[in-house]
Amino acid sequence: MTALQTTPTPTGAPAGALAPRRGRAIAGWAAIAVALVVIVGLGALITPRPSTSQGTLDPRSTGADGARALVSILEKHGVTVQIVTDPVAAHDALEKTPATLWLPDSPALTVADLLALTKQAAGTVVGDPAARSARVLFGATLAGYGRGVVSPACTLPAAQRAGGISPGVLFRATGADTSSCYPQGDAVGLVTRTDGARQDTIVDGTRLFTNEHLGENGNAALAINLLGARDTLVWLAPEGGNAGAAPTLADLTPGWVTPLVVLGFATALAAAIWRGRRFGPLVAERLPVTVRASETAEGRAHLYARAADPAHAYELLRAAAARRIATALGLGRRASAGEVADAAAAVTGRSRADVRTLLVDARPGDDRALVDLATRLYALENAVHAAILPEGTARDR
């Protein structure tokens, strides 16, 4: 009996399976480590931190955008600089003594705060200009950005003594009680409004008075003349760095949110490691596996019987028999079933119609007819072999 063999595969080799398993284990732990790093990184990004570098024009900052150098110069000239962080503290400081107010246009300040603080101060310098403060306090609008060094071209003593500057933000003033300096086209780099003894000024201090640019042109002189006009300067520097910056996610969330988020990620990761599905090693199996041909034939026969299609089953039997008969008679592969039937009838001496019925036309309608036709087909194939083989030669079936 002929036997069939499956192709050998490496799945049964324990030594070959060890390396992939070790690689998957290493990859799994590497993925866990990467996840931990990502969680820690996200926690660090959203964790609120105290501001150490401050923002633009912060009087405590020694960075390029800070204003610590200006504060030091003013203190050397005998000016007391009081740094406050909210409108209430600024109100208290201005109530004690006549002072100049350094005022940023911060989102933390309402229009009412701007007007109240300006009216209370002996003089105000808006050094971080925005469209709101220019319009509300000076009746002016922003008009672009200046280029090059510009001379004062005005009668303001503070500007005349300072000389030329590169003004930065430009304004377009229309108020009758305002005067302007540092003109460029139809715009100016400084606007002053006088109300009795009080003088309010708007100028781009972010371009002129930072540590990086204070030593250029007449910047330092202008700053001293504007901010050092009185013995006391109240510097409003809102907490959180640059007064004009939008609040961050850390500023908007309570302090307990970050630890809770990190704890949630850590809990989810621990649960995944604890309850995650683990795939064990593959079951070792000895290969190749030998399957008897009779088992394969019986299996296919059961499938055909279950399908209840005798015509299809007989078609397979007839095609196989015709192929064997054609080979025995020396016919080519392209020989049709009719040609094979004619050749078989000629060799065996049987009726051509009977042979064509078996090899071409028969269509069994039930199992009984299928068995009858299969028996006759087998007999025809034996007759062909008997006719072409020498007498006494056994047929190898």
C-alpha cells in the first residue's frame, strides 16, 4: 500500500523554538519599559512647576527677555522698585506713596483694573503694549513695527535726553490730549497723555528695555527717564512668566490631577501585565507524519457520500479511469473522452455505444446506479489491460 508523507517542519524542534520565545519575551519587556518611559514623560510635561525663568520683562529674570538689568540700574539711581503680582497689591502700594506704575496689558487685568490703577498712580508706563491698552488708555491703535533708529522729534524731555531708539511696535494716536515721539511715516513709537500732573506713556518695552536690548542706542536712558521720574516704581509683574501668555494646561488643572493621571496609567499597565494573556511554548511534535493512502481515500469517499452527489463522484471515477486507459493505449494527454472510448472499444471488441456510455454519457442518479457504473467501469479497465498485455502477465493494480 502506498503511503503519503507530510513535509517536515521545524516546529517540532525544541532548540529552534527557544530563540523565538526568548526574543518575544525580551520584546514584551522592552515594550513595557517604553510604556513606563512614555507615562513618566507625560506626567513630567503636565506637572505644574513654579516659574523660575519668568517671562518677557519680568524684573526678576536675568535671561535675555528679562528686565533684571533695568531694575538694577534704577536702584542704583535711588529708585525703590516694588514688585507686585496682582492688582490688589498694586493698589495697596500706590496708596502709600506717589509712585510711577509699570503696567503690562495682562489678560489677568480687566478694563476696569487698567483704568483704576492708571488713575491712582502718579504716572504710568505701559511697557508691554497691546491693542486694548492702547485704545482704552490712549485712544490709539497699533500701526505695525518700526525699523531702524529713529530720533525723538518731539518736545518730551525724557525722549529728548535719551536720543534715538529703534522703537519696535508703532502706534497711531488720534487723541487731542496726547503727544507722540519717534515718528515713522504716519505712526509713532511713543505716545504720551497728560492729565494735570499725571503723565501716562505707552512704548514697546519688550523691544527696548529687556536685558538683551537695554544697552542699545538710547534705550537705557529712555527707561531711566520714564521709570525713574519718582522715588518709587511699582512694577506689576503677574505670576506665571509673560503676562501676555495664554495659560497652560498645568495652570488650568488642580494639583491633584497629575498624580491621579499617572496613577491611572500605572494601574492600567499593572493590570495588563497581571491579567494579560500569556502564550506558553508550542507543543513539540515529531515530524514527518505518515498517512496511509487508504485513509485518504476513505476520507474523501466519506465527504462525497455526505455531499449526496453521485453524478459528481462518478465523474471523478470516470476521469481517472479514462486517464489510465489513455496511458495504457499510448494516447496523448490531449485525447478526448470520446477518442479514448473509441480506442477502448476497438481493443476490447466491446460495443462502441456501451463504452461511450461508461466513459462519456452516463450520469448516475443514486448510489445504486453509481455502484453499478463503477463496477462496469472497473471491468472495462481490466479488459483493456488484458487485451494489451501478453497472456499470463499479471496486472499491477
